[in-house]
Amino acid sequence: MEFTVQQVADLLQGKVEGDNTIKVSTLAKIEEAKQGALAFLSNSKYEPFLYTTQASAVIVTNSLELKQPVAAALIRVEDPYTSFSTLLQYYQTALIASKSGVEEPCFLGQGSVVGDNVYRGAFSYVGSNCKIGENVKIFPQVYIGDNVTIGDNTTIFAGAKLYTNTVVGSNCTIHSGAVLGSDGFGWAPQADGTYKAVPQIGNVVLEDDISIGANTAIDCATMGSTIIKTGTKIDNLVQIAHNVEIGKHTVVASQTGISGSSKIGNNCVIAGQVGIVGHITIADKTTIGAQSGVSKSVKESGNIIQGSPAFDYKQNLRAMTVFRKLPELQRELELLKEKV
């Protein structure tokens, strides 16, 4: 795809400084860009590259004051990072939109209804009595079980699995290898020391505008639904157990595990490798630092917690400072004991 600098500026509601007829056909980092590429500058430490880059055009902030001449055309915007993200999304959407029709072989079960402009890739499987919305993209080797509902403009990448009765809203993205609706970890201990499986008969519900990362697993509920609410973004390699509820516009980073029946609030930030025990509640706007273990509910919104067990972030930093000094403190204590 090829666009003039002016077309890009119009899309971003920006202003061109330089030749607005120059054409760009790819996106690149400012330090690596070649002729024909469009780059961006949002971090001041990369500003020296602005004067040496081979990019044909660069997105910069309105407030940038040039220290020397620039060969590239400039597109001035309020927020270069957000503008470049918009272009990346536009580019990705255009690539996905190019997929259309039905590739063979693939399977569509009895009673299933498929909307307009749906792409079904080769070896994809759609079970019985499913409802697939308009403009849905189902890539090769996707498995969709019986009675699944998928809203408009949702994309499911190759190899993802949606178990029976899963509900996915509109404008969602489910990446390769993700599994929605597998059994929750329910095992009843028996008197003889063995374990008996507890049937998991619920489902998974994703609301609108949700992203699920590659190889993430979201378990179905024992009864009722495991629910991910509107706008939430979940990274790769995340485990979400049965009957968990995650609020709106929360982000969950890689290798996090959330145990069964926990409730996560709206606008939370959960960093990588966080572990959350079952049956607790995390208040809205909570931030949990990487590798934290959360063992009790967070009741007040807006807290930042860290550590294992996790507690207030600033207190945790002070505690870690003391912890690092323990050997020195021990030696001082032993010297004091000798003097006494």
C-alpha cells in the first residue's frame, strides 16, 4: 500500500511541513528507516536520528523545535506515539480486511448462521447452531464448538479454540493458540486420596473490544460464566480460571495466573507473572507490580501494590531496602552483643 504524506496527515489530522506529495509505503523505526518509509519521533532521546534518518517522512509533535535542517517531510501532530499507533492499527486492519471468502476444506455445522463478508480459512471448523456476525475473520485451523456466538468485526487467528457455548462480542481479537472455555481446575478430594472431577458446565463470555493474547487460556465456569468485560486487553500466556470476572479496560500482562472466582475491577493494571489467589476481589484502578503474589482482597481503589505477599508499593520498596541491609545489620547486632 502506498500513500502520499498529505493523505497520511489527513488521516491523523496533522499538518505537513515539507513536500506533501512524497509517497510512503511502509512503517519503520526512525533509526532504521529507509527511503519510502514513514517513522515517528516521540522520545526526545531519539531526536538526533531525526537529522540523519533516511525515512521519507517522520511524525513529530507540534511543539518540536528543529535544531538543524531535516531532509524528511514532517507531519506535525499532538501526540506522535498515538498517531503512529493509529497508523499501525490501520495498516493491520487493511491486511486483515484483504482476507475474504471461504477456503476449502473447511466445515460449517448444521443450523449455524454466518453474516456478510465473513472469511473462513482452510481447515477451520464451525460447529452446529453457531451465530457468526458480519466481517468476522476466522483464520485457518480455528476450532469453534457448538452454540458459539461471535459478534461483528471480530478476528480469530490461526489455531485458536473456542469451546461449546462461548460468547464473543464485537471488535474482539483472539490470537493464535488461545483457548476459551476449557475445563476449570475442579477436583474433589476423595477419602482414599484420589480426586474426582467436578463437571464444568458453564461458559466463557467476552464482551466487546477485547484482545486475547497467544496461548492464553480462559476456563469455563463451573456454573454460570467466566466474564471478561468491555475493553480489557490480555497478554500472551495468561491463565484465567473458572468463574473469574475481569472488569472493563483492565490490562493483564504475560504469565499472570488468576485463580477461580476472583473478581478484578475496572481499569486495573496487572503486570507480568502476577499470581492472584481464588475468591478475592481487586478494587478498581489497582496496579499490581510484576511477580507479585496477591493473597487477600484489595478493597480501596487506586492502590499500587507489589511483592509476595503483595502490599503497598512504597512500603514494599522501604521493606526491600531494609531486607538488603540485613547482613550488615546482623553484623552490627553481633558486635553490640559482644560489647554488652
